[in-house]
Amino acid sequence: MTVYPIAVAVAAAAVVSACTAWWRLHRLQGDIRRFRAAVRLTEAVHHRDVEAFQRRIQAAVDEHRTAEAVDQLLAEAEAIVTAELARTTHHNPQEGDTP
């Protein structure tokens, strides 16, 4: 009858090791869930940051285009004024000039 206590001890050891394996598996699954949540959060933050950066770049490009358009408009206005001044005679003579 010495086989019975050995069988009980082996069965108990098997149950303990199975419970330990289940517990480790359960903890590992929890760790995996937390890791996946952290990855999703990181990706969401990265996506948000990239969108914000793209909006800032687009605003800068729009501002640059507006400034170029204003510069072109001012250059055209200056050309018109210069041409008009060259075309017309002197209406306001300087001191000492005779009209």
C-alpha cells in the first residue's frame, strides 16, 4: 500500500503545478492586455500629434502663400504708381522751380 501515498503525492504535485501554470498564464494575459492598451494609447497620441503637426504646417503654408500674394499685389501697385508718376508732369513744383 505504499503506491497509494505516492500516487496522491504525484496527483497533488500535478494539481499544484497546473494551478501555478494557470495562475502564471492568467497574469501573463493581464500583462498582454495592459501592454496592448499602452500601445493603442501611444498610437492614438502619435496620430493626434501628427495631425496637429500637419495642421500647423498647413497654416504656415497658407500664411506664406498669403504673404506672397500681398507682396505681388504691392509690387504691381508700385509699378502702376511709378508708371503714372513717370507719365504725368510735375504738378507741385519745388521751391525755386518756375512752373
